[in-house]
Amino acid sequence: MTARLAELTTLRVGGPAERLVVAETAEQLVETVLEAERSGEPWLVLGGGSNVLVGDDGVEGVVVRVVTRGIERLPDAPGSPRPVRLRVQAGEPWDALVAHTVENGWSGIEALSGIPGSTGAAPIQNIGAYGQEIAESLVSVEVLDVDSGERRTMPAPELALGYRTSAIKQGWRAVVLSVDLALERVEGALGRPVAYAQLADALGVDVGQRAPLAGVRAAVLALRAGKGMVLDEADRQSVSAGSFFTNPLVSARFALRLPADAPRWPQQSEPPALAVPVGHEPAAPPAMVEGTVKLSAAWLIEHAGIARGFALPGSGASVSSKHTLALTNASGRATAAEIAELARYIQTRVLSEFGVVLHPEPVFVGIVL
Ligand SMILES: Cc1cc2nc3c(=O)[nH]c(=O)nc-3n(C[C@H](O)[C@H](O)[C@H](O)COP(=O)(O)OP(=O)(O)OC[C@H]3O[C@@H](n4cnc5c(N)ncnc54)[C@H](O)[C@@H]3O)c2cc1C
């Protein structure tokens, strides 16, 4: 089977896949990757294609699209604050899983409503939004460790999860087969305390207060839709890979040199990720040490003179007209090269204005920035 990656990615760019395999079972997924390894064929695992920028020349080797399904209720963990345990197959659509947990009165991932893509990809960049990250609810993942060829269970603390990163995103060659989550069973359908000011405002509660689970999901979906951050055929601004840049982490000393009105969020110190899979040395995610400050990439871009809707002359790629951080193919005629060119232009403007390097969030395949 062949396909153009433009049909399999939410940015709707990317050349052909030499070979496409749709994996409907974990066994098929494992076998396809191991067979490719044995024969020296390059391989790429793809879920919903919502966090990749694939080059216009396409992908050599085999693209394995994961469509495995299943949400299994494991025995409860009595005495745990998060007693509800779920095992979710990698190809299960993430947002359908969130909807399922909200319907059942289980709290922990409701603020992650509306994030596109697959459940197996969620730990790859430790998805996060509106004050929640999957790291808070993740117990473990079952992976295929590609180098050893073995399937094994990796406890979450060993995945080096950080701000939009993990050991896998940093280069550990592993394929996620399933994800185990621990969720709170909530009283009166009130979810976990709301941890994000904009969401709290929308719900009419204070940060730290609880709000009904279904209300949180509805509010998050509405906030996201206003920013073009929910995939929607009718909204051209959602033809994107979500936020294209992560919020930069800089030292507190450096942050002092920025204009007074630049938003900044001091980070709590966090011990560095200690466990690294045997035989691998994933580059460490940006260390969260005392004195680290997170900046707003959107503010930096806007104040470097790049407005919403901006496009380079003649280019099909543009900054979303609803959200400065999203680069879009709203025109429907952008190439991957044009998306990358716009990203480089933004990086250069922010670097020369503020001395800050913006790092892309999506994974680049067959194209460099
Ligand atoms: C409109 C929009 C809004 C978004 N909002 C957010 C947001 O709020 N927060 C956020 O964190 N992200 C957001 N994203 C990014 C994206 O949705 C998430 O990163 C999502 O988890 C990607 O899932 P996917 O299945 O589409 O991954 P893909 O794009 O298919 O893959 C991404 C990477 O993960 C790898 N991968 C995929 N599946 C597996 C697997 N089973 N095992 C090993 N590796 C795998 C791929 O090889 C690739 O390197 C948004 C994207 C869009 C388009």
C-alpha cells in the first residue's frame, strides 16, 4: 500500500510513503517494525499525524499507521487517590478516550480534551494543556524496545517525561503499544482542581477550585475552538500541527533583561530525570532547576513584529489568524518547505529581537529546520 503523507498528517503536507502498513493489532505493529529492522528498511510509526512535519520528498521505507483499539478497565487500586485503572491501546483516538473518562466520572485528563491524535503518541511529548499533563495520570506504558526486540512495561518515572518531551522523543527507539492510566473517581462529578487561570475564568471558579467534569470538558473544547486548536473541517485555521513552538525555558537572570510586560512563569525546581533505558543516552530535556523561567513563545513572536495571519510573500504557509503559535496550511497549497521557511523566519526574528531561540514542538521527518 502506498500513500501521500499529506493525507495522513493534520498539516496536510508531506510527500509519498514508500510503503504503508496499517497496524490493527499490537502484534502486527511489533512484527512490522522488527521485520523492517531485520531487513534494514527505515520505518516510521505514525498515529494521527498531528505532531509531525513531513518533508515534500516523503519517507523512505515503511510508514506504520497505528490503529489498534481498546480501552480495558483493569482492577481498581484500592486505597490509591487514583484508583481507576485503564489500559488503552496505542491507536485509540485520544479525545474519544477523554470523552469516555468524563462520561464515567473519572478525573485526571479532562483538561486534555480536544487534543488530536492517538493515545500511544500522548506520552511521546507528554501532552499538556490547560494545567494538566498526561504525566500526572500515567502509570506505565507497554513498549517494543526496538534495539532488544523485546516488549516490556516501562513505569512512567522511567520515561523522562518533561515539558513536551520524553525519552522516546529524545531518541530512545521504542514503540508504544499501550498506555496504563490512573484516574480519580470523583464525588458529584466534580473534577480535579482547575489549575489554569483562563479555564477557571471560563468556568466561573477560582484557580484551585473544582468544577463539574463535563463542564471542564465543554469549556476546554470551546476555548480551543476559539483558537483553531480543535481539528475541524470547517475551520481552515486548524490545518496545523497545533503549537509549532514550545515556550522557551530561560534562566531567571536572562528573563530580567526582557521587557517588563513579557509574561514569565517561574518554574518549580524538579529533580532531573534519573532513569535512562539501558544502553541509551537520550539527550536530557531542558532541565527544570531553581531559577528557571518559562516565557511565552506567543508573546515573543507577536512582539518581534509577527502578527496573526502573517505569511511570507507568495507562500502558502501562514501564522494562524486565531493563534500566534500555530503555523497553518490554511491556504491548502502550502508545501512542507514553506512551513519550515516560515518557522525559520519566525525563529530568526525572535532571536534577533530578544536573543531567545524558539524550539519547534512537532517532530520533523525528512526535513530540517
Ligand atoms: C489542532 C491541534 C492542537 C493540538 N494541541 C495540543 C495541545 O494542546 N497539547 C499538546 O501537547 N499537543 C497538542 N497537539 C499536538 C498533537 O496533537 C499531540 O502531540 C498528539 O499527541 C500527537 O498524536 P499523533 O497520534 O497525531 O502523533 P503523530 O503526529 O502521528 O506522531 C508524533 C510523534 O510520535 C511518534 N509516535 C506516534 N505514535 C507512536 C507510538 N505508538 N509509539 C512510538 N512513537 C509514536 C511519531 O513517530 C512521531 O515522532 C495539537 C495538534 C493539533 C493539530
